[in-house]
Amino acid sequence: MSQNQPENHTIDLAVSARWIVPVVPRGRVLEFCSLLINDDCIVGICPQAEIGKRYHAQQHLQLADSVLLPGLINAHGHAPMTLLRGYADDLPLESWLNNYIWPTEQRWVSPEFVADGSELAIAEMLQSGTTCFSDMYFFPESTAEVCHKAGMRAQLNFPVFEFANAWADSADDCIHKGLSLRDELRSNPLLSFAFGPHAPYTVSDATFRKIATYLAELQMPMHIHLHETAQEVADSIKEHGERPIERLAKLDLLGPLTQCVHFTQVTSQDIELLQTWQSSVIHCPHSNLKLASGFTPVQKLLNANVRVALGTDGAASNNSLNMFSEMKTAALLAKTLAERADACPAESALEMATIKGAEALGLEALIGSLEPGKQADFIAVDMSHADMQPVYDVVSQLVYGAAASRVSHVWIAGRPLLENNRLLSLDAQALKQKAQLWQQKITQR
Amino acid sequence: MSQNQPENHTIDLAVSARWIVPVVPRGRVLEFCSLLINDDCIVGICPQAEIGKRYHAQQHLQLADSVLLPGLINAHGHAPMTLLRGYADDLPLESWLNNYIWPTEQRWVSPEFVADGSELAIAEMLQSGTTCFSDMYFFPESTAEVCHKAGMRAQLNFPVFEFANAWADSADDCIHKGLSLRDELRSNPLLSFAFGPHAPYTVSDATFRKIATYLAELQMPMHIHLHETAQEVADSIKEHGERPIERLAKLDLLGPLTQCVHFTQVTSQDIELLQTWQSSVIHCPHSNLKLASGFTPVQKLLNANVRVALGTDGAASNNSLNMFSEMKTAALLAKTLAERADACPAESALEMATIKGAEALGLEALIGSLEPGKQADFIAVDMSHADMQPVYDVVSQLVYGAAASRVSHVWIAGRPLLENNRLLSLDAQALKQKAQLWQQKITQR
């Protein structure tokens, strides 16, 4: 009760755990320490033995078998498409898009679809330890509303297409609506906004030039599907005489806040452009495999010091939003592609899902590691279960083990959102009913 | 209470579920039906509406949001190595084996190590829906004992090496001990035995000839690491003038019960041999990726009607024993390797983890599908969670979704072993303590 004594700082929350993996600095694993939180911020980490002497915590949570780590950052997805999870699997890419995904979106996408799909996605992401996601979809205002309700952090990439869609009439209308939304929600500390030109083949040079003008003025990130398939690259060479990333470079669209999603097709010239402009690759291994798009050469990118972050892509091409699983597959694929079992070690995979994701989104001052002054976005994983034992190397276990299903607690900006596996800001039962209603609508036409 | 009425059969158990996926026949999904069990056998499947009219079930379990399917078959592993999960990750293959795994095994492998490691593995396998595993390790008698205690089904592949090890002095001693164990446990209905010559490079032609003699006489399966790496194949060509599978063919070691584990290196001649002898490939995608061994061309094998089953390999090279995850990775990798998103659909992956595994082990009359007369080895997966909703296609969701962590119930030969996520035959708390004790021993030397 001795608040405000000089040697005894009052803080909101202390969480003591068997291990703390702060991610920065790389390789550090703290044992028997406590993470100290005040308001929405991390104020420090101290040995458990010292906590009572130096701090008065309003709440002190003891997680004796758990590891604390930064919340994971899902750097690419389409949250509302969670309503189409498993709707059209195992089809050739063209049939999947032309006969299933696009007609269904055309028929059903609405503010309600987007809100309900985003809510289902956020529930799954929170339960598997993701605390920030980067999303590209129509009606981003609906996703924003659900994020606000759920307490979720997100970068919303408002889509820009040349063709009319349910949300906007034209590319100009996309830009207008996107920028208006950004202005309107400027005061929301959990939301940031980026231009989301869908892909080089759905956006004209004229629109790209406008986007370049805005990017220079507003210092906003740009998020784009790039070099997803060999066909895309071949088509670009045919139509524009250059690879898509060369075209973006000429249009002044590359920079440290450019997020190149997928990038399965990579030449050394492509890597030079990424290096020159410090642009990021957002690697989505499950989606690339499921759509047979190709293999992103992750270790080659890491060797060239290209920033690689990870994303799940939408649930229609994955079908999970599980970032732990994405880390494992990213690390394993990188090893076989590099023909070296020591390529892309677990620590690199964990960085890709945390601090590298934060850097790619331009949010590294706020999130991506457990450091004093950063936002209190963190998760607890219970290591006591059979599938996580024994624990020789906690980072290795997090990446290669069964961590997603062992996430027990999640906080974003200091607010608890998952407690002993239970969602605090969302109603799991109502969510299931909404998902089933949409399924009935979509399949009964 | 009306037992033995002519129209009202008394049975031990009925489990009613939203969906039943029997796996055989392929593609069938039953809705609102009940699986009927008597003693250790499946006696039928009937619509839920009819169950009261035709059967008197001593116990009737209602799982309104769940799917029932055959228990998964993990066709390759080294269960005791679960005690080395994460002990030495992200190392080049040679250093991993020579500096970590082999010295540690040499120092620590004992009947107790094998028993405790097997128990930890079985706990994880049951919790993630595996009801039968094929295992190769020293002291198989210890694994057998734990299986008996746990109620787990297994094929124990007693290892055959030329060199002396903690369990046996020589290849002849391995064979003698293995066959004696088989004789001793002949009456155990859950255990079967196979020859486990470790690999072509650790077993001599003379020993292989003896094994061929026994195989012909005893009609037993043979389980062997084969074509795991390019180096193995190159070395064999150098030493024997032929690829390992050609050498096995000449030694009369191929047949329908030959289980070729890994097989990342595949020529059309290799495929012809597999076809001719109807031998099986046991594909372990995570292990092959983690050790950078290579990519098994699954769709090419399926196109050639080669039987492909799935295994996790040991936890030291995975690091999970999660067969759902193995199914997903197998299907996804197959798509990208085949450059077709419709390659290896979810149904094929599910077959590889069930009926194909049963066929590979020669157990297809007993397990691998939910058919009357087969053993009651089955599992329930709860589809009501956010990460499994909505359910357009239940098989797709099982393979590509988050099923492992949603396994709620497991039965083997009609005996319940997992009930509402709780292990019934094993003590989870004691297991954790054993795992931690071994970790301390192994790291404190």
C-alpha cells in the first residue's frame, strides 16, 4: 500500500515467468524474471527476487511454466476472407479465383461480411498469439471498427484497384476513401494505415504515380502483392518490358516502408533493388505452397540483409492464421532450399514474426520486442504440456514445437485480451453462430 | 434395459457426431450419424435418428460440433528421442549427428530412457489424434511395455545395426533379441513387429541376406531409412555400383510390406521398383525439411500408384509428433513441387495418414478406416472453435486447419484414452517431471 515511495515505484502489472524472450537483443533469454507494465507501456524487466523491493505492482501474475515474448506480427492477410476458409480448396489457381473466390466476393462482400470475417480472424489471431496484423481488404472501415472493439492492433492497407468494386468506384475513389478513413481515425493509437495497391497487374501507371506523390508527402507505407507467381513476372515483361519490381522502382514506389508481399520469383537484380531501397519482403509460406506459387529463397534474402517479415495471407489460401506454424514452415523451407540444416535458425524465424514485422510496418519504435518504452504487446506460452517438453532451448521450442495451441495469455497496449485461453473482448459463441450463418448464405445460393 | 431383444442389439458405446469421415470409401462424409462400438470393434454406423430404435447402447456420447475419423497412423518415428526434442537444432546434419545426437544416445540410452521417452511421445501422439505409431529404437521391449500401459497401438521395428550398441552386441544379437521379443509378445493384440535394418549404409549384405530369409519365412514387414539424402545415394553408387533401392531389390528385400522411409531421392527406375514390388514410401516432410535432406515428389509417386504413408520422424528432427501438421505440409509441398494447386488434395493427405499407413504396415484389415469389423481406433475433433469455422468442407478443414489442438477424444480398440482433452491412461504431471529430470541429466554432464 506504500504508493509513491521514492524507491518503490507503483506499476499496473508485473508478470513473472520462467522465461522471457525479449527478441531484442538477439539471442537473449531471461530466466525467472518479471515483465513490468504501466498503463500501455513496458517499463522494465527485473529478476523476480527484486520485484517486491523495487516495485509495487497493482497486479502480479505468476506464470511458473511459461515464456513471455512479444506478440507476433502477421504482416500480410485478408482478415474478412476467414469467412471463406476452406470454401474452395485444392483447385487450380485460375479456377479458384475465377469460379469461386471472385464471384463469391462480388456477391457477398459488404460492411457486415467484412466486420464478421474480421472478428473471426481476430479471435483466431489472438488465440494463437498474434497482436498486430497487416490487412488488405474492401471496407477497411469495418475492419477498423472491429479492431477497436477487440482491442487489436493493425495496419490497414486500403486496397487500390482500377476496377469498380463493392467498396469503391475507381482507383481514385479507393484512394479518396482510404485517405479519408486515415484522417478520421488518426487519434486511434492501435491503427495505422497504408496504401494497398493490389498488384502490379491491377493498377495502372497513372494510379501508381498518384500513389507515389502521396507516399512522398505523407510518409505512409505501401503494401503490394509482388512477384507472387512466375506468370505475373512473365506478363509484366511482355507488357511493360520489365519485371514488376523494376517497374515499381521507376515509378518511385520503392522505399523502406514498401512491403513486397510473396516475392517467390527472385533474381539477383531484384535483390539489389530491395537492398538499395531497403524495402521488405513479406513471406507467406503456406499460401505460396497451397497455391503452388513457388518457393521464396529466404536464406538468400537474409544473406543479402533484405528484411523478411512473415504473413499468413487470407484463410482461403492457408487455411490458418497461425503465425507459429508460419515461422516453423518458413524456417524449414529455408533450410531445404539453402541445402543447409543450419540455414534460417529458430531465432531468425522468431525475428521475422516480431521485430522484422514491426520494422516492415514502420512500427519498430512501438512494437516487435520487449523493451522499456515500447507498447505492452506481449503473450505467454505455457511450456508445461507433453508436446512442449523437455525445454532445452525455449526459442527453438517456440518455433518448431506446438506453441500456438499453448498460448494462454495475450496483452495489447497493456490490456489483457486473452486470459487462460479465454477471449476477453470477443464473444466466441456469437462468433461461431455468425460464421455458420455466413456459410449458409454463401452455399445456399 | 431391454438387452438381447431381437431388433434391439445391445452395444457398448454409441458416439453421435455432426460429421463422420470413414476415409473408406474415399470422399464419403456422413452427417448426423452415430458410430457404434462393441467391445474392441466397430459394429456399424447409423443415422442418429435410428439409433434408439435399433440399438441399446450402454453409453451414448453426443458430440454435436465434432467430426469422428479414424485415429491417425504415424508410420515412422523414434519415440524415445522425444527426450531430445530441441536438444540440438539448426545444426548442419553431420554436426547434429556426430557431436550431439549420437554421443548423447551413447551416454544415456537405457531401458529407462526409452520408457520415459516413449511415454512422453505417446502422450503427445494421443493428444494430437494418433492411435498407432511405427517406431524404430533400441530397447523396443521398453517401448512395448509403455504401449501396453498406455493402451497404445504400435508396430515396433527392432533396429538392426552392424555395430554394437547399448541394446545389442551385433547385428545377429539385434535380430535374436528382436525376434525373441516378438515371440514373447505374440498375444498382445495392439503390438506388431517388424525388422528395422537402420539403413543401407549401416547394414552389411550378409545381414541383409539373413533378414531376407526371415522375411520370407515369417511374412514380417521391414522398415528402413532409404534414400534419405543425396549423399547416401551417391555413396551407395560408389561403394556398391548401384542405388540403395536397387541393392535391396537384388537382396530380395522388397515386397508389399517393405517400408521405405524418407525417399527424397527418386528416379523413374526407383519408381518402377516400388511399383513392381508394391513397396511403400513413408514420407516425413518436416524432418526432411529440417535436416535439409530434400523434397519427396509426392504427387509423382501418387500418379504412379505408389503407396505413400506419413510419419513425423523423431522429435529431435521435427520437433512435433503432430500428424495433422504433417498432413498439411505434405499436401502443400506436393502442390508446389507439382506446380499445381490441385495436386495432393486434402483427401489424399488424409488417406496417407490413415488407410495408406495401415496398408504400409500390413494392418489394413484392422485399422485405417471406420468400417464395421475393424478395430475401434477413432478420434473426435471439435470444430466449434474460431480457428475451425466455418466448415464448408470438413476434410479440408481437418487437413489445412488447426485440428491437432482440437482433438478432444481418442479411443483405441474401443478403450477411451483421451476424454475432453484429458489423458486417461497416462499421468501428464508425472510425465513433465520425468522429462525435466532427463533434461537436467543430459545437460549437466
